Amino acid sequence: MLDLHEFMPVNYLKKEAYTGSHRGMRYRMWKGESGEDTVLMTAAWPEPYGFEATPEEQKCVEQFDFSADGIAAAVDWLNRQYEENYAGKN
């Protein structure tokens, strides 16, 4: 399972995207816009390719509040994505 303490804080995400991988699943968090609101965009997709090289139909993307609570919710979502789509396949 992914651990919240391994992820970057909101201040980091204000300027940079955060990427990682976990047992066959890659993921990315970045600052996005939804209307006039700033949101935390989070994506999960299968290895081996990076975000830009992976076809859109292979990515699962969700948005969360751009806050520490939003990061915690995104990590929970990534863990669910892993369990539902990647566990036992590597």
C-alpha cells in the first residue's frame, strides 16, 4: 500500500507534479483547474510508460481538493485503484 507520508506536501504540488509507481501501477499528482477553483488532479495507469507516453484511455483520472486532506483522499483513491486493477497482476 502507498503511505501518505511518502507523498509531497501541497506547497510542492503548487509548482511541480509528483509521480511514482507501485507494483505495476504508475501515478501522478498535479495542480489543476476546475472552473475558477484549484484542484488536485490524480491519475493512475499501468506500467511501463510515463504519463505523456500512455494513451488517455489507459489512464484513470480523478480530482480532489487542493489541500492536505485532498492529498490524503487521493492516496486512498490510489490504494483502491491498485487493489481493484493491479494487485496480483505483477
